[in-house]
Amino acid sequence: MSRSYKKNPYYTDGSPGSTQESKKFANKKVRNTEDLPNGGAYKKVFESWDIHDFINRWTWEEAKALWERGDDQYLRDRYPTLKDFYRYWLKCCKSK
């Protein structure tokens, strides 16, 4: 397992498997396009939001404030201590 961390904590909508499949499909579509000029024209062949519908930045301060407020009962039930919630945040947003 990699010990490196993302520089910016963010999360996306898809699981890693579905994202990889979407990227493979996008690359295949771009490679099979015959009339493709040089430069960034490949971006017009396949829209990037088909790979990720959204990507969101979620810092530890924001996550901690959400957990401490207790608005989200699911988070409180699933992660009863702040340490458990921090591990979840690391896994989902900070670790690669």
C-alpha cells in the first residue's frame, strides 16, 4: 500500500472500479477517433463529467465540524468516536 497522501483532500462520486471503467471507455473513444487535430481537441470527443459527476473538497476542519454538530445521525452511529471518524476521513479523502 502506498504511503503517499493527496495534497488536496477531496472525494468523488464513483467507486474506484467504476471510475477506471469510465476512463478506459473514454480513452478508447479518443484513440478510435480519426480526425483529431493536435492539442486539447481530445477534450471535445469525450466529456469529462462522464467520468466523475462531481468532485468535492472536504477538509478535516469541515469534517470535524460536521461530526461535532451531530446533524448527520448516520455518521454518529457509524463512527461513535472522533478517532474512528478521523480514520474514515483519512481513508476516503486523504489517502491515495
